[in-house]
Amino acid sequence: MLLPYDEFSSFSVWSDASELTVKSSSRSFRAQSTGSKGQSGRRMGQSQAKKESYVGKPEGTPDNMQSRFSEVSVFLLEEILVQVPASDLVHRCRLVSSLWRDVVDSASLWKRKCKREGLRPRDPASSPADWRLFYFLSQWRRNLLSNPRAEEAFYNWTLCSNGGDKWKIEPIDPEHALPDDTVQKYFVTSYSLCMKSQIIDLRKEGYSVRVLDEIRPDIVCSDWYAPRWDCGSKYEVCIQLLSAKHEVIQQFEPEPVIFPQWNDMEWKEMTHVFSGYGRGVRFVKFSHGGSDTQFWAGWYGIRVTNSSVVVEAGA
């Protein structure tokens, strides 16, 4: 599996100091893009020169009109290209001429493309430093946790602690549903500590070493939890960014949340954003759980569901 930076298996798109660069990993494409040193190369150069001459400054145009004509032509070109699929922009349009390349590389085009497709920064008050990077990361945005809603029992979860009467899965009470009404099940804990975890391999998920170490996109984690109304309970969560050797690079582990007996049993969301972390992050370990606080037999402890770990572009 490859990220959009790898351009759907045949290209690598990455962020460098000032712009994203496109690199072909296909020998046949490299042969076509570089051309030969013979007649075919000269013909391509002549053809490109004619195209740029036509688009840029028509012969005989007064000086005070040339600049305006150029601005209008670039505006119209961007107006057309913003409607082209991203893969075609990078695969084909960027290779037409230097003018087309500059327009495809411009922040203006990708900002408009994001707006056109409804891709907005997490913080509306902020503006991405690189709109093209933001576009591709947003298109690739997905929950990296497997089975977060208990739809496949405990598949892909490691039960680190399974105390009391052990973990159990129960259906959501329609009268106390989550804001997202598509969530139908939750994991529930018992009278002794129940913890479960999942480790995400970011490289296997398609994020390259260059993306993780140089771009370092935000890693946004969330979890939904709720107590029973008739029993006190405790919620715990620990999320770690790990190196290739599973050494902790950064960790989020807040104080446990304690709920008293006779509470509103409303679902609450935990959210944490890892940003500006160091180089070397290769895994994310997500652990959560808890117990009841009254030592009641059965499943009166904290309930958890709809957890998520998402990689996205920061501002």
C-alpha cells in the first residue's frame, strides 16, 4: 500500500525545502520524460517553446498588454486545471511545459482544489503551510485503528488486562447513543482492571520514512467513553509513539477519569494531537480501558468505542 506521495504506485511525491517534487519509479516513463539527445529531443524542445510562446506573449502585443495577457492566461489555465483529478495533474499536466508545471506547483491551485472538494483544516483559523501536502494527506485521511467499534468482537485487539468477569461487548442503548448514530456496539469493562491495546505500523500503512521524519504530519487520536448511571467507574488511556525498536518517543497518558455512582452516563470524547514530534516514529500504540469502582460482579465498568488514530497535515 502506498500513499498519494507515491502517486498510486508509479510516482513518489514528497515535500522538499520549497516544493513537492515528482519522481518516477518507472523506467519506461523516465525514458519518455527525459527524451533522447537526438531529433526527438529537439522536436520536443521546439514544440514546447512554441507552446510557451503561444501561452505567454503573443507576437506583436504591446508591452503594457503582455503582462495582463499573461496574468489572464495563467488564471484561465488554473481555472481549468483545478477541475482535473490530482493524479492527472501530477502524472501528465505538470510535464506539459514550465508554465503548466508552475501552475500545478502553485499554492493557489491546491488551495482552490481543497476548497472545491470540501477539504478544510482541522482548525479553521489556521492555514496549511503547504496546500498540496494538505490535499494529499486529507485525501488519504482514514482511521488506522482496526475494529474500533466492536463490530468484529475483539479482532486485532490485544487484551492486556482481562480482570473481573473480563471484557464484554454490548449493544448501544438507543436512548444514550453517541453523536454518530452509526456506532452500534461498545466494549465494556468489569470490576477489575480491563485494558486492551493495538499497535499501528505506520510504514505498513503506507507512510514513508521521508514523510514520517521530515514532514512529520499530525497524529490525531480520539476515543469515546461512558460510565453506567448506577455504578462508579474509571477510564484510562495511554497512547505512545514508538521507534522501529519500539522505544517510546512521545507519550500521552492523562490522569484516570473517575465517574461517581448515579451519573448522567453520557458519552464523552477524548482527543489528543501529536505534533512536532521527533524523527524516528514508526509505530503508534493505542491502549485504553478501566474498571468499575464498586467491585460489582458483571459488567458495570467503563465503556469504550469508536476510537481512532488519524494522520493528517498540520497547519
